[in-house]
Amino acid sequence: MENEIKLIHTADSHIGYRQYHSEVRRQDFLDAFSVVVSDAIDMQVDAVIHAGDLFDSRNPTLDDILDTMAILSRLKTAGIPFLAIVGNHESKQYTQWLDLYEKMGVATRLGTEPYRIGEVAVYGIDSVPKSKIPLFDYSVFDNKGIDAHYNILVMHQLMNPFSFGEWDCEEVIRSLPFDVHAILLGDYHKYEKTKIGETWVTYPGSTERNSTAEREVRSYNVITIGSTGIDISRRNIPTREFVFIQAVLRDNSKSYEEIFAAIKEHDIADKVVVVDISGDPEVSVSYSEIEDFLLSRKALVPKIRDLRIGEGMTSDSSIGVSFSDPDEAVKEEIKKMKLTNAGLLIDEIVRDPSIVKSKVDALAEERIAALIEGMDFTNPVPQILPPVVDMERPLQKPEEFHKEEADLENIDSLSAEGSAKITVIEDVTEKNVTEKEVIEKDVTERKVTEKEATGKDVTTTEKKPAPRQYNLGDYL
């Protein structure tokens, strides 16, 4: 190659994520992506390649859309193309947000058609659901290869040979109809780099911390392609600091003194602060009091994790519920709602942290469909019908109607004076009476009752009974 080509490889920006319900944290995710773009302009790279999850949601707010557009416009002004694929978080059923940016001229959606940068061809595969990976049709790339010196494939997947992989890199390399020299990945939020044969495989990591588990410095990759081959280096992104504080409880009378002393050892102003509590499980503390102390020292986000819970200790009821443990509060409210099986199923899916947001709808629909398919609609849920009452006479007191179901067949009247006449529909199953016979009996007794009351014969046009209506809620 005569001219060296320099690319930035980034992924998992998750713009729009209001982490810990903080608007400041939402801005942090946008700022981190802006840093990558600023570095790209400063380095005058040949392209910025984004490997999916530019947005945290498939329904970003208008502010997120406009703010991202403004950042991408800076790249366009600098003459640097923004090449991207669709990740699982932002994936929509049809037109993607990336398509909108492409129509506006600020982005290019990668696919089976190669994007040419000098002697480099770049291809892309949007996020593929795990269940559809074995069905992926590699023939979509047939006749797409060109005479480029280097071919790069961009994907948003968890890949083997990494231990967390769901899709085999060797299979991808072997199945494509052209040589692949580098696979640039997204979805995994930590930096990784390895080589399979002659092919580089790498994750740049996310541009901001999506959880307290992501303690490593955030970064992106700089890909340099020249006459000596492909070189991949890592560049760090300055982000808001997370501070982790260990507090060990030993004495009930000095519990707060020990916690506050541990906090005072750190500069926590404008930082996300995580206090991990360990020690004697008999020592009780108020989470809200610790949160108030953290906020008084200017912590941006106070977070308390009681490591004693789950290790043989249940949460003390005297502690109460604060915003530090919202899951427990939600569980209690769910119990009060008395949801059906379907409702509980949907709640489980929505609150499962291992299920990404973009897959919630499809998974809920799939499991509800399976639940319905397993139901026996030929055996409908029995419904207790109310007694038929002569409405021209006064009703009896409510308690006179609430007798045991087993005694219903023995009721002749409610009082000696016969102040009300009741027609009791006998149990259809036990008496082997058809539904039509029950309805005819009811109609006949109504006619007799009305004739006795008015002295007039009543002609009623008999109608065929309506088909039984099944209430799906009774089954779910």
C-alpha cells in the first residue's frame, strides 16, 4: 500500500442512557462519544467505524437524536465518514435511526456492499439475535468481494474464541467468500484483542461505564493499515470517575462512625460513589442516612451495596426501603397486585437485567403465545351465574343469598311470605343437562313468573343461545 490508512473503531456509546436516573449521567454518555469524534478530527483519520449501539434505546428522545446529529455533523464538516452498523439495543423492526442519518448525509450504514477506503473494503453485519445465528445466510456476500488489499468486517455480537462468545469467529472467517483481515466488534463492553490465523479480532470496549462492573478505563481502537499490515492500538477516554469505598461493620454503637470515616478518606465530589458494606450481619444501619451523608459531601450519585445480604442474612425490616434497593420495593408491590400468570411472566421478562431492551417485546410475545398454546380451551373455566330475581318485589338482605354452594339445590324460598322468587340454575355437569335446556328452563320460569304477576300470558320468541364467550383473562 502506498498510503497509510488510519481508522477509529468504537462501539457501545449508548447515547441516551440515564444511568441511576441521573440527567448528568445521560450527558456523560453523550460527552464520551463527543470525545471520540473530537479525537478523530484532531488525528484526521480516514473514517470512524462504529460497531453498534450508538443509542441505548430504539426509541431515543428528540434531544438525543438532535445532539447526536450535531456531533456527526462535525465529522461531516471535517470530511471524515462515519460508518456504522445497528446494535441490539437500538434495533427497530424496519427503518433504523442510522438510516435517517444516512439520508441526511452524516452517516453510512455498512452492509454486504463494501465501503471502499483506498485499498481497504469495509463490510458490516447488523446485530443478529442468538436464535438466528445458526441460520445466518453467508451467501448474501456472494459476488460482493472486490480487489481490495484488506477486507474488514464490522459486527455487533458476542464472539468466540472469547469465553463469553455465542458466534464462532472461525466459522465466519471460513464461510465468507473473501478473505477477512480484521473483525471489528461491538456488544462486549471491555477491551479485547486476539488473532485467529491471519485475522485480527477486537473489541474497543464501551465509551462510558454502563455498570459498576465496568471498572476498566474506557477506550476506543485506532486501526492503522499500511505496507507492513494492520496495527491495532488502544486510546483511553476520560470519563466521570467511579469511587468504590469499603466499609466493615464490627460494632453496632460505632457503625455510622466507621462508615463515615471510610467515606471521608476519599474525594467524592461530582463522582459516582459506591459504598460496599461488609462485616457483622447483626449490625443494622439506615441506607438513607448514608446516602444523605454522601450527598452532603457533593457525591453525584450515592449507591450503597450491603454485601452481607445474600450471605445468610435477610434485610432488616427496621432499615426500611430507600432508593438504594428499588427491586425489593417493586417485588412487594407486585405481590399486592395479584397478577395473572401472564402478568407475572411479562413482569419477569421486563425486569430481567440479562434481557436487553430491544428483545423484550419479541420475547414477551413468544412466551405468551407458548402459554396460550398450552391451554385447554375445550374445558372452559366455570363461572357462577347470579340468581334470577323478580325485580318488582323487594330484594332480600345480602346475607340471605350467601349460602354454601352445596346447599343451593335445597333452597325452596327465601321466606315464608315468598317475597322474592329465585330461579336456581343447577350444576350443568352434575345433572348432565345441556346448555340449551338450562336456557329454555330459565325462559319458561320467567314467563310463569310474569304471568302470575300481571295475569297476562306472555309470548316470547325463543332465540338460539349465543356461542359461549371465552375470557382469555380467566385462563391467564
